[in-house]
Amino acid sequence: MGELPTDVAPYMMAGTLLPFSKPAGGIRPIAVGETLRRLISKVFVILLKPKMLDLFTPTQVGVAVPAAPEQVCHTLRQLCHQLPRDQQYVLQVDLKNAFNTVRRIDIMRAVQSHCPELSAWCDFTLRSKSPLFCGSDTVSSEEGVQQGDPLGPAFFALTILTTSRELNNLQLLKWNVWYLDDGILVGPNRLCLRSFNF
């Protein structure tokens, strides 16, 4: 990116890996990245917040939308009161291990397509493998975005943006909203019989 040599990328992208237990079991790995990397990402988040808001709403509310979970709950409650009973079916989607398994090449393509201002930084941060240190162990970060990176949610949301928008083309669908990798689709029961590919 700019004048930064690509050789330093793995070192700048290194981090400390903290394994937190999930309430329902399993581990949520949070990477605490190098300070300069996090600072640059945070500056991008602040500068691009208006664009992100325009890009993502109303389908993706996990980036740049304040109090998004509360808004989703209130809207869902209102829809269930307004819609006829046979159209009040709710499909809740949780993409398994999504942040860690999304392919980096897909992230870079999505960023180039939807938010080219981030392309150089995205390429610099995600093209190389980087070490994550967990106690005396080292894990190689090769896929996905780092949970703990200020731009991680935006990178992930940009990657699934086209698919989440395409769901709006389903004529039976009354509502389609995503909070990062958690989706809520509302419609009649026959909608739930369809399969969705992500």
C-alpha cells in the first residue's frame, strides 16, 4: 500500500490470539493486532462510515448502523403484527464460523467492486499469511478476517453484500436483514422450503 514494502505485511498483520469460550460451547478466537494496523483500519472506518451506511442499508445493519440489534427486534415485532398469519414465518440464518472461513480472494474482489478506496489496504493486510501468537503457540492466519480488526466486519459484510441483496429479489420475501453473519428472512412458509447458497 503506498510506499509500504510488502515484505513487512506479515509482521504488521501479526497479532495476539485470545481464545474466548462461546456460551453454547466452542471457541471464539479474537486477534489483537499490531497498534499501527488497527489505527489505520480505524481511520478508514471513520472516513468511510457514510459510504458504508449507504452501501449496506437496509439489508446489512452490522456495519455503521447504531443500535442495529434493537432496530431489528422492533421491526420484526411490527412485521409479525402487521402481516397475515400465513406470512409470519421467520427463517433465522447463522453462517457457521463465517469470519474465519470466508476466502480472502473473495474479500479482495468484493472490496474492489464495492469500495475501491479500501482496495490497497485490503490487499496489503490480507494477501500475505501472518502469524498469530497464542501463548507459546503460533497459528498462521491464512483465511478470513481477524475478529478484532476494526475493518473485519466491513470486509466480511462487503463479501456477502451481493448475495444478501439478491435475496430481496425473491418475490415471496417480506423482509431480509443481516447483522454481519446472522440473517433474518420473513415470509410465507413455502419460502422456507427453498434452499439458499452462500
